[in-house]
Amino acid sequence: YGRFGLDYNENNDRVGNIASGALNGRSETNITSRLRLQFDMSTETDSGVTLGARFRAQAESRDNAPGGAAFNGARFFATYEGFTLQVGNIIGAVENATGLYLETRTAGVGIDGAGFESIVTNVNGESFNWDAYSSAGVGANGVEVLYAAGAFSGHISYSEDNGLPTSASRVAANMAYTFGDWTGAIAVQDSDLAFEDKTFVSISGDLGQFGVRLAYADNDGIDKWGLYGNMDIGSASNILVYVTDEDAVSAADVVAGRNDNRDAIAGSNNREGTGYGIHYSYDLGGGASFEAGIRESSWDNTTVQAGVYFSF
Amino acid sequence: YGRFGLDYNENNDRVGNIASGALNGRSETNITSRLRLQFDMSTETDSGVTLGARFRAQAESRDNAPGGAAFNGARFFATYEGFTLQVGNIIGAVENATGLYLETRTAGVGIDGAGFESIVTNVNGESFNWDAYSSAGVGANGVEVLYAAGAFSGHISYSEDNGLPTSASRVAANMAYTFGDWTGAIAVQDSDLAFEDKTFVSISGDLGQFGVRLAYADNDGIDKWGLYGNMDIGSASNILVYVTDEDAVSAADVVAGRNDNRDAIAGSNNREGTGYGIHYSYDLGGGASFEAGIRESSWDNTTVQAGVYFSF
Amino acid sequence: YGRFGLDYNENNDRVGNIASGALNGRSETNITSRLRLQFDMSTETDSGVTLGARFRAQAESRDNAPGGAAFNGARFFATYEGFTLQVGNIIGAVENATGLYLETRTAGVGIDGAGFESIVTNVNGESFNWDAYSSAGVGANGVEVLYAAGAFSGHISYSEDNGLPTSASRVAANMAYTFGDWTGAIAVQDSDLAFEDKTFVSISGDLGQFGVRLAYADNDGIDKWGLYGNMDIGSASNILVYVTDEDAVSAADVVAGRNDNRDAIAGSNNREGTGYGIHYSYDLGGGASFEAGIRESSWDNTTVQAGVYFSF
């Protein structure tokens, strides 16, 4: 798919992209764009197992930095009835948890996600510290098993990172169950790396014209809550609003080397507290839509983005 | 498309590719080749706007250096009736000016363009100092609007380079109008970077079997003229000849830090004066052709190239 | 095609991948995978010459190192009747010699070739020191001519490497002739680089259910023999066994700077002597197969690999 638009970020003209940085001679408003081409290949054996693989080539321009495209790491799979085994650049069980991402085409606010501040497992500057499919890099190089049957789905993933002084592993699992209009989901991650143990719970309701979702995560001691609602307006528009609240890190963790997110502490990233956003989508037909969004992060950073998003 | 052939450059066996360089142990004759694969994607909205994107993967071998392929930066577009808006790796209004490039498949002489010495906006070692679509890199990351209606076409482009200490912008525009067999065109560029302001004028005539073109550019004070003629021979052959004349840089600009192209000055690049070339093309059918060309640059460098060029 | 599986290599947990290395904190068993996408393009001229080109994008994970995909260097060709001219990332006449590689889908043992110890032109840690098509890099940037007519085939290749202090060239040729169930082949390489002159001879028999092959190479003074046999079992299975024997390097070559492969010499790579392996393949249908193999190299390194291999 492709997407392009304008991104206003009040800190883009500051060194280090922080409000206290010196002016860097750049504009607060920049082009943000992505073009992604996905290659899917598969074949089926005589016994009914589907074997396949996927990789992507993606070109991005974000926050002043245009880029060429590169292939990512490949993911391989074998599917038999409800079971799927995947190897390589895996999705990851936390990443794939039901009710984690926003119900927008960009899975976040605006045209490029705007930092994905809306996700309850992103806290304290420790973003995306779980195994996730990488579109631009080589990914987790792990193994995972997915299973789906009727209203139930489950997912277990495992990866081992050989690139470190000693190898470190991440194990994660998720489950989801749908009863009527509501879906409940849970995900956990156990990691050898510091401050990465996570528990995630969500409950989502799909009530025809309205959608509502409540999500909570314990990020190795830092709680974050999110409440999300969206509504169809007419036949082509949808509007989404959300609010999140992030707790403070414990003083003991900071002493142990963890980032500090506490408000009113010198050197802190100030991520403690409330963030919110609003996103508007208008369907242009032919797989294209107009997408616009504003969000105020819990560290008081404002972004405004608008653009078009289209599939081929 | 693909193309491959042999390139004789009298300075390829010299360090720095200059005639006064020491022998570098290499051959004057080398393989030159390019393989380019273009990915075009588009969709149309209900209101008749076409949205799309393009990127390319290209592998080159030129002047002793074989290369693998890489994707370039993406270009996005929205087209509605005669108007086209493009974002990202834009074409650029100077690059797209009518009557700028040679009337050959390679847009220059020989099989790889041979340095594109024939173009009147390339002077004084300041080649391609305008916004142009980049097949190998990320390009200008700008915005442009194109318009065409009947015999008229126009094009305005804007880019801002955030990669510099302070951001620098380039604005360019072109217009062309066709009256009968003749087309007149003009292009201008205004740049924040030194010595990049340009004015380009061309008049081209398509007289059945014959083609003739006169082009002139003022390259921030350095004039360059070009006169070009080509003729079909039989049903499959075409021969093209050209001559260019480049003026000297002013002494004041050299003092201000500009390259020196004056003949008989020590340390000069000697690009002042006359260059010329001849190119022959033979259509092999099936989208393939044999292409050969010789050119003598204004700095007395001779190249001879021959090879095949084919589309898929 | 794609392939993925597990690779046990007894030295993967050792620094430098050698048995005497310190433990490196990694696992002996790792994921090995490759996803390759090939782009082939061609056109035909009116006179019946086919012009075309090929490049590949390939993502690999091998021996603890996952990788993204990159394009390789392009190869161009022109084919007319039995003759083919190729330019760029050429195959190479030694690489293309009949009877050089194992009769498996991976052309080696296991799922990723396991170091291709079975090939008689790989000796003394001087692996793949001939011109060969490169799937991940730019390759040899050479020129070659192939000819085939009935039972006869021949191939001459030439490349010149401009990347070195002085340019170095490799010339190679092969011939093969099939008489009934048997095929004899010979290949030679003459190189400007040290210790790369090679002579290769093979005789292969295709006896219905059974295949047998004897290969020999003189690797600039180091002889290596290989004996290979494979047998179909039932309709879907095939089993292959081989044994190789590598001679010692001469003391004079070691003094002249060549690697030392002699057993019981301090600092030697110990590649002198006998290596062997066994490979099992089971056809899963749909272009997919299960592949497994064990080999013991002449330097006493054991690998066990099993996985699936599939084409699209």
C-alpha cells in the first residue's frame, strides 16, 4: 500500500526533537510517506499443508528523513487446518494481541501512527520492546505457533537473540475469545532482557455503528490504561477518540537503571500522565481514504497529520 | 529495461579518471550495464482522482564498478483531469523541461549517457545541480504540480533539503508550447544553494525524417549553447550529431569559491569551450536496439560506447 | 524458492566457529532459512536473438545471523540458436561444470549446503575461489559464452577484477559429453590470483533408480577425490551418500603463504583427509520436499540439518 501526507510535529524544529532543544533550522511541518510492496509466495503439499513465505520492500519518509526502500527479513510458514507454524521474522504474540492497536488504517493516529502513543504497552520511552514483525529490518528471527478454531484464537511465540554478549530469549503468548459482540483478550511476555515482562488485557465491543474498547497493561511495574471509542458518521466517515493514562515508574527501578517517566523530576522523559487523540477517516472509494489525526502525548507533544492512504 | 555494452574511456586507466593521473592498472575499456525494474501501483477513487506510486530497483555497472541493485525513494501522485500532484522523489521542473536531453534512448550519447556532456545545464563540473528524479537514491523529497492541456504544458516543483546545517530550498518551473512542427520551452530554477540559479530555453523542430534543436542555458552566469540534429536513415536507423559551447566562469565567482573552468589556468577543470558527439541507433525489433556513440567533451575526454538496449 | 529448517553445528557455540574456541554463549542449534525471488526479463529481436536479464532478491538466516534481503548484481544475456553470450554477474565455467555439485535440491548436504564440503574444488579453506554466479553480491562482472548441441556442451568464461591494486583476470572453460547413461566432464581455470589454477574431471552415471558419480580436482597442487551414490526408495524418497578425500598441501606452498591443511601441524586447518555425508529427501508434492542431512567434514566438524524446501 501507499500513503502520503503532511506531518506537523511541534518539536521537529528542535534538536533532539524535544521541546527544550535548540532550534535546528528545520520546519515543524514535513512530508510523511510510505510505499510498501509485499511479496507473498506459497505452495500446497499433497497432504494439505500450505508452505509459504513473505517479504516486503518499503520506502519511507518520516520526520525530515527520506529513505530508499529495502527488503525486510523473510517469514516462512506452514499451515495445516487451524494451526500455523511460522519461522523467521515472526509476528509475535504480544504484537498480535487482539485489542492492542487503534481501529484505524494506520493502527495509530494520523497518517504514520504519530509515535503509537495510544498503545498501552508503550510506556516510559520503552516502545516496542516485544517481538514484532519488522517491515524494515530483519525482525525477531523466532518461531511461533498460531491456532484458531471458531470463537477462540491462541498464539505462542519464542525468539532468541544471538546478537548480544549472551543470548537472550523472549517467550510470549496470547489468547482471545469472542462472545456475541464482545471480545476479550490477554497477552503475556516473559523476557530475559530488563523491564520487558508484560501482561496485557483488553475487552472490545463491536456495537454496529459504535466501537468501544478498554485496554490495560502492566509493563514490568508500570500500569497504563487506555479507553477508545469510534463511531461511523454517514456511509463513508468514521471518527475515533481515545485517552490513555500512564503510571509513574518506581524509584527502585530508576535506581536499577530504568528510564524515569515521573513528572517534575529533572532529566525525566515526563511520560507519566494522560495522553489523548482524535482521528478522522473518510472513504474515497477504490481502496483509498483520507486520514487525519491530532494527538497530544502524555509528555505534552502535539502532532497534526493529514493525508491519503491507498491499497493496490 | 536493460542495457549492456562496452565503454572505452581514455581516462579509465588513470587515477582520478583525469588525463594527468598516474596509471591505475585498469583497462580503458570496461563493461557498462544497467538493469532497471519499475514498480507502478495505482488506484482510482469514486470521484475520479487517480492515486498511485512508483519505485524502482536498479543494478548498474559503470566505469569499473559493478553494483548490486537497490530500491530508490518512492514517488506518490494524485491525478485529476489535466492536473497531477506529485510528492516524494519528484521529477523536478528543470529535469522535465522539453528539449533538455538528447533524442536518444539513453538521453545521452552511447550506452550509458557518457557523462551527459551534451546537456546545456551541465557546466563547470556542477552537473545535475537541480531537482531530478533519482533512480538510485532517495531523490529530492519535494512537491510538484504538473498541468497539460492541448499544446500547452506547465510544471512547478519545490523541494526543501533538511539534511544541511540549515534547510535549503529549490523552486523551479517550466512551460512548453507546441505550434505545428515546432515546440518552444523555458525553465527556471531558484535555489538557496550557491551557483544553482538557472534559466533554460529551447526550440525543437520535428520535420518528419529530420529533427533539429537549439538549446541555451544561463547557469548562474555561465552560458552554454547546444545545437542538435538527427536524421532517420532507412526504416530502422537514426543518426544524431551535436555540438555545445560553454563560456568561462567569471573571476569573481572563482574567488567566491566556485569551480574554475577556464582553459589555460592551472587547477582548472578546463570545461570551457567546445564539445561534440555522434550517436547511431539501429532498431533490432521486439523493443531492442543497437546503440553506439562517440563524444569528445569540452575538457578533451573521449569516450566510445556500443551495446544493446532493450525493454520488457 | 524458499526453505527453512534447523541447523545443528557442533561449533556454533564456539568463538570463531572452531572446536578449540571458547564458549560464546550461543546455541549449537539455530534456524537456517533462505527466501529467494528471481526476476527474469527477456525480449526477442526480429532476427531471432533473445535478449534478457536476471536478478534476484534473497533473504537469508544462517549460523546465528538473520539478514534482510538485497538484490544481487544483474546478468544480461543474448541467445541465438545454441549459443548464449552472458555479461555481468556470470555463472562461470567451473561453477557450471557437470558433476561438480551434489544431486540434491540444495546442491549440498542438509538444508543450506552445510559448507559444501562435498565439492572437490573446495579444499584447504580456499572455498569458492572461482568465478560463480552470486545471489547475494555483485558477482564476477565478466563475460562468458555457452554452447550446446545434442550430447555436447561447452562453456568459456572470462572476468577481470578491477577492485584490486592491479587488475586480475580469471579464464575458465568446461566441456561435457553424454554417451548413453554416462556423462563425462572436464573444467579448467587459469587465474592471476595465487593458488587458483584448477583442473576438474567427473564421470556420472544415471542408471534409472541409481545414480553414481566420481569426481576429481587438482586444486593448484592439492588433489581431492569424491565418490557419490544416490538411490530412489519407493516413489517419493531418495537417499544420497558420499565420501571425499583431500590431500595435503605441499610444504613449499605453505612457505609461499598458502593455508596449511596438514593434520597434526600446529595452526593448520586440518582439512587433509576424509569427509563424508548422507542426505535424505522426501517429496511432499506441490513442489515442496522434506530435506535432511548429516555430514562430517575432513576437519572433524559435524552438522545435522533438517527442514523443508519449496518452489513457487
